[in-house]
Amino acid sequence: MTERRAILSGSTFEEQIGYARAVVDGDWVHVSGTTGFDYTTMTISDDVVEQAEQCLGNIVAALTEAGCTLADVVRVRYLLPDRDDFEPCWPVLRRAFGEVRPAATMLVCGLSDPRMKIEIEAYARRPPAR
């Protein structure tokens, strides 16, 4: 039987809405759309670049719990309400994924809270057991 396990970050949204930060399903790790909230304080920066950095930190925490790193990411989606906010994030995203080169898509769409300026979801494949 394939392992399926939920990874929770402690975000109040996970409890209120009924989802997990990530789901491990066999070798695959599906990371939910992750925003720039610092889940320990439930605060969010007004700066899109700082939000992008926090998104990636939140994603790294979920991947680590799943036994992965950013190097295992095969696909990312960037969701932003304002397309002009995407380019300022490129250096942060390049630091995270420049060597990895996952398939990527950027979508302009509304997010659930007007303070949110970027949301990132990621899919990773766990490396073979060592």
C-alpha cells in the first residue's frame, strides 16, 4: 500500500478550511498553495519580495518534513493578484530554483486575503531511500 500522510504547518487556515500544507503520497509530495504568512505569528509582510521569501521558507519546512529539499521540486505555480509584483520576486525565485529548473507557471488571480501578494504551490518527488 502506498504511503499517504498529511503534513501540517500549524496555520489556522488549515484547521478552518480543512486542508494540509502538504500531502505525501508515495514518492510524490504535493505542497498546497503557500502564502507569505509567518505561521508562528500569523503575520504577513506588506512587501511582495519578503512574502515570496516567507512562502519559500514555509515550503522548505513542509518539504523537509516530507524528506525532500527544493532540489526535488519538479513543478511550481506562482499565483499573484498583480502581475507587476512578479518580476521583483524573480531573484528570490532564481535563488531557490535556478539550478533545479522545475516546470513553472505564473497565474494572475485573486487570493483569499487582500494582504496576500503571492502564493506558491510546489510538487516534488522524494529521492530514493538511501
